[in-house]
Amino acid sequence: TAWQDTSLIDGSKRSAIQLGTTWNSAGTEFRLAVARYSETLAQGVAAGPTGAKGGSTTLIEAGSTKRLFDNKLELSAAGSIAIGRSDATSYQAPRYRLGLRYAITPDVRLISDYEIGNGSQGETRTLRGGLEVQPWTGAKIATVVGQQATKGLPVAAERQAIAEQGKRAFASYGLAQ
């Protein structure tokens, strides 16, 4: 997988490339990947404790999913760790996630996960929960509410503080075909 996001307003851009594999057996799935994330900030904008103008990170990502009770319950765990040099501005911090999905009916699932992200700009803890519905074959509608707590690192007086520290609540929804 590869993608690039270029701002239409300023010179900032983000790009990523990920190579991975998946192994499946009866009721169990294992995933392993390596990913490279890069970003360039807008001209003159400093970010992170070092004031860098951009950065990149290479991560090893791994995960596992176990399906139980005739696939009604799905437990998952995933994590990523940085390898080599990790720049202070990279938005893809190492993350660790635990997830749960329970099929209320064949077309309605209760979903939840808890994620911890811990990078050079601070730590985030996110709890999400919601419903996933399959109204027809191949379609998926998901709605999720969540809460996130962010704790940044101390910032020197001459640097701009991270304005997004603290708790926040959010909601998201989506349709996939």
C-alpha cells in the first residue's frame, strides 16, 4: 500500500508506503508489515520539541486476531515499534491496540478498541466503541463514539506548545462498499 497527501493550501505533504503479509488458519489471523511514513511541514512552520520542519519514521507492525464461538466473538491485538531513527515530527508514533467485536446478529456487530500511542511528541490513549452494520452483501456501515486523552512532553519557552493536549470526545461514521 502507498499513498501521498499534499495540501492544497500550503507546501505540506505526508506520504507512506507499507509492505505486509497475512497468515490465516482456522479462526486465527496473523499480520506482519514494515511501514515508512514521511511528512514535510508548510514553509516556515516548526513542529515538535526540536523545531524540525518535517520528519520520517519506519515502523514494524504486527497483529493477531482470534475468532471464537463460531465467529461471534473476535479478539484482536496489534502493535508497532519504530526501528532506526524516528524524527520528532512524525505523526505515526508507535501504537498498541486491543480490540473486541461481537456479532449481535449476523449483520450487526458491537465493536470496541483501546489504543495507546507513545511518540516523541507525547502519549495518547483512545477508547472507541460503536456498531457496525452490514445492510447488504459487501457493504458496511460503522458508527463509533470515543474519548481520547493526550499528554504532551514539556516544551521549551521559545517553542510553540502543542495545543491539542487534554481530553476530547469524538464521533465518526462511515459507509464502505
